[in-house]
Amino acid sequence: MGMKKGGFAVGLISFALMSGLLLAGCASISSVNSYKSGNAALDNGDFDRAIMEYSKAIQLDPNNALAYTRRGEAYYYKGDYDKAITDYDQAIRIDANYAVAYNNRGHVYRNQGNYDRAIADLDQAIRLNPNYTKAFANRGYAYWYKGDYDKAITDYDQAIRIDPNYAVAYNNRGLVYRNQGDYDRAIVDYDQTIRLDPNSAVPYTNRGDAYYDKGDYDKAIADYDQAIRIDPDYADARRGLAQAQQQQGGQTPSQVAAVPQPARPQAQAQQTALAKYALVIGNGNYTSISRLRNSVNDANDMADALQSLGFIVDKVLDGDLNQMEAAVSRFRNRLSVSNNAYGFFFYAGHGVQASGINYLLPVNVNIPSENYLGERAVSVQALMGELDDAGNDLNVIVLDACRDNPFGWARSGSRGLAVLSAPVGSILVYATSANSVASDGTGRNGLFTGQLLRNLRTPGLNVQELFTKTGQDVLTASGGTQHPEISLRFFGTAYLGTRP
């Protein structure tokens, strides 16, 4: 679980160790003991041990919906969303009226960016338990991610009516108000959040952001200061403080960043951890133009690699235009929730350029002339604009799409993609240089993606070193014929995986 900037993640539902409840759902004392051992392991963050113990409980009692649900929770925390959903599915098959399983499955769907399925599950959880506060809050979160602010506010209103002391609902409703530009109502909600949870840095930072947006820098600075006193490692508060002080001619952001930070317990460090989101698209099975042998492999392997580095990955394989545009919208919404976030966009498939604009092609593309590109393909420039608007720390955009224009109307010399400048705070990477064609490779992956996958698994490389090394490796492996191109407008130090 943990907190995103702006939002408290409502998350999954923890279960109390109530012996009467357990005995009612378990066939034997051994099953109960395994279940209890799983709970203890899960509470300690030992997810593998928890999964093993819950699996024992399930083996002893195959109809133990509680054990399936808790094992699903352990898979969720490991980032294995597919297995988590499978366990929630089984819990629901055992007990179709089990509201908690619907809530938890909805939470996972929401994290995958599948908001409609999330909302359907949360609808069912609420139907089964009309006073289910957390289900209302989770559904509000899903509506918020979809950009349906009115419905999000309605759900947070209902959660507060059920439980007037539910700090999460006040905080997240405040976020929605702030996104709507209603700063005064946002501040009232943050006031209430702070009254209910005075030892959290998050609502102080959020209220500081609202004051900053109003231009009340004195109050913003006071709130950021308090957030830093509570948690000196909270990057969002430190960044907000730097910006507010700069507005008043005080310390510069570089001076604030240089203030030494004390060591913090691991548990607290995890609460303020960087959020990492990825969108991976692989289009290979085109219906009207040449198919690509490795694009789907590239996307599957990239998604697995990024997930192993802690990214929450949204993957689209052989996507049509609607699927691709919806995925980009989800990606942008996720990134916009937290300034303290990294975004990683990867595309493998056909791409073309026309009049200096690059386009990514859906698998069902039908483009009789260049004039249709704007409405039937995804513009890279529009994609970069969406990510730039999100306002997060860093976005990496990787395009393994530099292939021959597959259309008969292509202009002479129109090969590969045009190289663009990255937006501020971004790194834009092409598999090969402008107007050139990238190699599909001879194995499972394209040449560029294969080298990038290998280097992603190398610990201690910062993001600039990662792509510099990948470019050198591609150049060597191609015998000097393929030159990756990098446009870099990010000047900090960032690690996608393990720091040195």
C-alpha cells in the first residue's frame, strides 16, 4: 500500500486474526495454523513465505476463500498482478458474496489501469456491503484516475458519510478539488485530514501545494516545513519548499536540496518511495501491412524487465488505435498523480514520419494517404505533450519503431523516424538515427531492444549511463551500421533499477 503524492492508496483489506472466523472457514486445525503463519509472514513483508503458508492452507482446505484472498494480497505486493487476480477469482467462485475479494480484485485492476473492470468489481463490493467505506474510496480513486472527478467526489462524499473520521477520503477528495482548481475546498479537506492524521507528511504537503497554487507562499512554506519535520526524506515536500522559497527570493532549489538528510528506518522510507509507471506497447501482427517478427516479444520481455525493477506496467499487445490512445491516457493520469514519479514509455512496432511528425501505427491501420495519419495513428509529438503535462520528475520514451515506411504512398527517401527534441525532464531514445532503419535482429528480440534488456539488468547504471552503454553496444553489434539516437533534457541523476 503506501502513499502516492497527493493520494493515500486505499489498497487491500487486512484481516484480523479472529479465531472464530478462521475456524468457520477452515477444515482443520492444520489449515488454521498455516493460515495464521501466512498472516504473520505477510505482516512482516515476507511474501514468498506467506504464499507458501497460504498454499498449504489451501491444499488442506480447497474451499478456504480467506486463504485465496490473502495469498492474492501477497502476490499483489510482489507485483504479480495476474496471480493475484487468479486467487481473487477463485475466492469469488467459492463465495460469490465475498465483498472483500471484489474490492481487492478491483484494486488490482485499477493499478493495472483497467479502470472499467475495477469500477465493476467495486460496484459489486458496494452492492454486497452498502456501508463498505474502503470500496467507496477505492472506486473514487478509480474514477479519479479516469478523470471523472464528479463521480470521484460523490464516492468520497459517501465514504465520509459512512465514516466521518476516514482521513483517506478527505485527503483524496481534496486532491480532486485541487485538480478542478477549487483550492479553498481542497484546503478545507486537507485541514480535516491533518486533524485526523496529524503525523503524516502527505496532507501537509498537499495543503502546501494548494496554498502555492493560490499564491499564498507563506502558508505554503509553513506546511512544507511541517511536512519535512515529520519526514525529512519526503521529496515532494522538499521540492515544494524549494519552489515556494524561490518565489519569495529565499533559498534556491539547489540550496534546499543540499540540506543533509538523516537516515530513516526502512519502513518509513518505503512510505515515501518513488512511484514508477511504465506503458509498454508491442505491435507486430499487422492486418494490412507487413508483420513484424519480434515486436510482441520485445514488449513482453520489456514489460517483465521493468516489472522486476519495481515499475507498475500497463502492457498493450497488437493494439488498435482506441486501445493505444486509451493506454496513453491512463499512463498520463497515473503520472500526473505524483511529481515524485518516473515514467517509462516503450513502443515496438511500425512507425512512420510525415512532414516532420512521427506516428506510431496501430495493428489494424488503414491509411490510404499521408492525410489520414493524424486521425488513424498515434502522434509521437502528442504523446510527448501528454507526458510533459503530467508534471512528474522524469519520463523516458523509447521508440524501437524506426522501420521502412510500409505504404505505397510513402515519399522517396522517407525512411525511419524524424528525430525530435525531448521535452524538459525527459529522455527520448530512438533505436537508430534519423531517417535510418533499425534491425529486427536474428533472435527473439530486435537488436536495439535486446541490448537494452541486457543493460536494464545491470545494477548501478544511472539512466544516462544505461542508454549510452546501450547505444555503444548496438553500434558494436551492428558493425557500425545502426546508430541509436538520444535526445536528453533531463539533467539530474536517476536510476531505473538498483543504485550503486
